[in-house]
Amino acid sequence: MARIFVDDLETGMVLASDLQTPKGRFILAAGAALQPEHLNLLRDWGVYEAEIQDESLGDEYLKKQELLAEFLDLAEGYMLRRLILNDLDQEPINTIYRHAVSRCAERLQRGWDPLVISTEVDTADMETAYLNPVQVVNGEMEFFSLPDVYSRIVETLNHPNATSQKVAEVISRDTSLTLKLLELVNSPVYGFAGKIESISRAVTLLGTNELTTLALGVSVVKQFRAIPSGVFDMEAFWRHAVHCGLFAQVLASHIDGISEEKCFVGGLLHDIGRLLLVKQVPELYTQVITMGRKKKLSMYRAEKEFLKTEHSLIGKLLAGKWKLPISLTRMIGGHHAPSASQYQLEACLIHVADVLAHACSDEVIMVNEIPQLQPQAWDELKLSNDLIGAVIRQVDAEYRRILTVFLDH
């Protein structure tokens, strides 16, 4: 039995197990041969891979796998270097590593040139600094104020006579926000039947709080995208943010009682504290990056060692200033150290999503090393390791489309 990604499925391949949507809806029974009409509809159903009987694998597929094998050694070396801070004998990091290697080999085969940042840097004159995180946040509150449109939405929500229709009217007055929100809710990630053409309809299907949360994410990215930075690649920063948001949303779709929209926005904003550091102390933060590269540390560890504080704490303080929902504050503040928050579910989810986003991205941000994954954070989600491959493939399939919502030029 082989687990095949949707792009590699071919007419005539025979299912080795029942085919279901991520929500558990039955589609096709084991033993069914895939037909052209099935292949055309799989993505609409939210299916990104299927288990196929070995004897039905065609010559073309087997040839592809044979050619791919030539790139596996290169992919293994690259991912071993990036995951050096993680224990690959532990789960789920071993499963993440295996899927990341396979994905990396596919990209290498297509001509991708992976980035490895040089660690030959001079740190002789660097000294430890001590940043007060409260002062960092208070020093930029005028610049880092909540977007006006989100403030208007919250004000409307808090009015005694608030209705979902009034919230929809406030959002609809912002044409750019409206278009981006409709692009998001019409993506296959949500799987709604038929196209959603109005904010009123989106509110009805998603709920007022959920759409308001999405509006927060969209408007924050729009407002803070233009921060000038010679410190690191700002577009790569936001690509990682979108990647993390998608991983958080897809993981959340497999957990009962947790808002997928809040998780997406939590992933989108998880590194917002890093933007405050870049704005407040750009020269100092450049030195932190330099030290992280030299000592082969993750950026979280480099910040703690050099600044005696770190971006998730600063982001948590900012979220508190903004009076964001407690679940979002937990996601932003606990995504690197969920143990510090007694492994609250929201922090654990963004922690795992962040590691997945780093391991499965095309870009390397600031340092080569991927943050260390805490196995208990994964255990708290109560998800199967077998789900990881499907989650990666689903995010791969939707990433470019969702990215254009935030990084259109």
C-alpha cells in the first residue's frame, strides 16, 4: 500500500482503503478504481492524498519515484542541518523530518536552490544586552496601534444593539478588506458549497466572532507589512506567518471545540513581537541574528541569550495592550515555550504549526536552525502522527493561493 499525493494520482489506481474528506465524509470505498471525474473533484472535497494498492501503481508513477530517489540524499543532508536542534528519534519530529525530506527532494528535482545562511560571522565585539519588554511595547504603541477598521468592528460588536448585519455593514465599507475576506472564505480550506459573494453571507456561515478574527489578521498584515527593515527579509517574514497560520488552521480542523479562524490568525500574528524589536532596536537585533548564526541557535534562543527577553513575550504584551481575546494572546505568547503555560492547547497548536512551517517552507529566515519541538505539545493535541503528511500536503496545496491574499503587489 502506498500513500499518494493528489497531484500524483492517476486514473485506474485502486484505493487500498476508504476515501474520506478531512471531516470524515465518505467518498469512495476501498477497491474502487479512480476515474477522471474523481481526480477532478478531489481538491474540492478537501482530499489531498489517498492510500493506493501497490499492484495498481502505474509505470509512470514508479518512474517518477525512481528519478526522485536521486535527490533524497541531498534533501536528507539539508533537513538534518536545519533540524539539528531536534531529536529525530522522537515523535512527531521524526515523522515531520521524513515528510520534509520527501517534499524537499521533490523541490530539488524541480530545480529549487535551497538557501543556507553563512555562519562565518564576527561576534568578537558583541555583549549581552538587557531589554525591558514592557518598555519595548510602550515605546511603539503609537505606531503599533490596532488598525482603525478592526477598532470600528469591535466598537460595533460591543454596542448594546449589535447585530451580525451591522458588523457586516462595517466590514463592507472597507472594499479592500471585503475582497480579501471573501477570497479567504472561498478557499477550499473552508469547503463551503457554492461561492460566497457577500460579507453578510460569510457572517452567516462563519459567525460574527470568527469573521471579526479574520478581519483582524488581514488588517494587521496590511498595516504592518510596510515596516522598513534592513535587518531581515520582511516578505519572507510574512510568508512564514501565512504558512504558520495555515498549518494552525488545518491542524485545528481535526480538533473539536477550537476555532479554526482564531488559530489561523494566531499563526499569522505569532511573531508580531519580532516586528517591535526590529522597529525599536534594529541595530541590536541585527547583532542577535549575527550571534544566532554563529552559535547555531534558533532565533528564540538567541534572543533569550543576548537580550534576556524574547519576541513571544513582547508579542503577548502587545496583544494585551490591544485587548485581544485570551486565546489569541496565549497563541502569540506561548508558541515557543508551551510548557511555560502548562501546555495550554492554543499555545501547543501554534508551537507545532510554527515548527511545521519552518520545516516545510522554501525560505530560511534569519538563521538556519529550526526551533526545537516539544513532544508534549504534540501529545496535548491528541492527533495521530499519520495525519502529519496529509496536513503538509493540504497546506502545500492552499499556500500559494492564500499567500496572494496577504502579499499581493
